[in-house]
Amino acid sequence: TSLEAQQSLDPPHVAGRLVFVFAVLLRFPAIVHGPATIEEHRLAAGGALLAAGGDMYTDVADVVPPLGYETHGAIFAVSWPFNLTGVAILAMLLTAATALLLGAAVRRVAGHDAGAIAALGFVLFAPTTASFGALAAAPPLFATFFLSAALCSWLEFRARARVAYAALAGAAVGIAALYVGPAAFLLI
């Protein structure tokens, strides 16, 4: 393993640190200027309704899956209404965590350097990252985290043949679907 680390393009933990640095730097504008799109305003309004004790599908008609509103509502409930800074910080952390999960999956299949490149590529070029603040906490970003967790769990199931990993992968896909609806199944 030490020979592999010496020959690697990515010395230990450098890619992981860079993932967190880029996740913060590229998402910082979302903290500074607040919501940039009608989608962010809609999610914030729905989250505020839930945090105030309202019911999304009774008090307001909507066809969007619930977890985007629920995530905003939970953050608003533990902090203050329309705390989009808290939502943006969660999005930063999830962007980094998703990149690291994808890097781990690629590393398992294609080697250490490929995993580092995949992780850095995701954090640098993910559509919700590259927009410099627009859709800072879009439900597809949250769904991608859970789909990445599903992929890692499935690869672990294939390696160890333990049903718990397959069940975890299925649960993660189900959670992703509650963020973006049936479109999540097309990503698998």
C-alpha cells in the first residue's frame, strides 16, 4: 500500500481536503446573496410553512415530492424561518460528501487515482455547484447524495454478499425518489 501511495497522483487525503475546499468556495455565493431562482423561493416558502406547523399537501397544493420542503422546514424549525444560510451550508456539506462517496465507488472499481479524479470532478463540475449559487440546495443535489450512497452500498453488497448492503442501497434509492420523484430511478 505504501508503494501505491508513493506512485499515486493523489497523496493521502489531499483530494479529500481539496473536495471540501472547492465545495465551500464554489457554494459561498449562495450564502452571500440568498435565493437566486423561483425554485429556491418555492422551497423556502414550503419549508417555512412546514416549520410553522402547516401541511404542504393540505394547506398548499403541490405535486413536488416532499423531502425538498421537509429539509428546508427542518432547518428552519431548528434555527429561524427562511434560514437559507443553514440550507446552503448543508448543501456545501452534501456536495463534499457526495463527491467523496462517488470517489470511493470509482476507487473501488478503477483504482485510487480514478477515485480522486472523480471526486474532484464532481465537486468542480456538478451543475448545482457550477452555477455559483443558483439552486444552492436543489432537491436533485440531495437526491444525488442518496444515489451515491446507494451505489456504494450496492458495490459493498457485491463484494461481501451481505443482504443488509442491498437493503441499504434500496432504502437510499427510495429516499432519493422522495426528493426528485420517479426521475431518481432513471439515474440508476
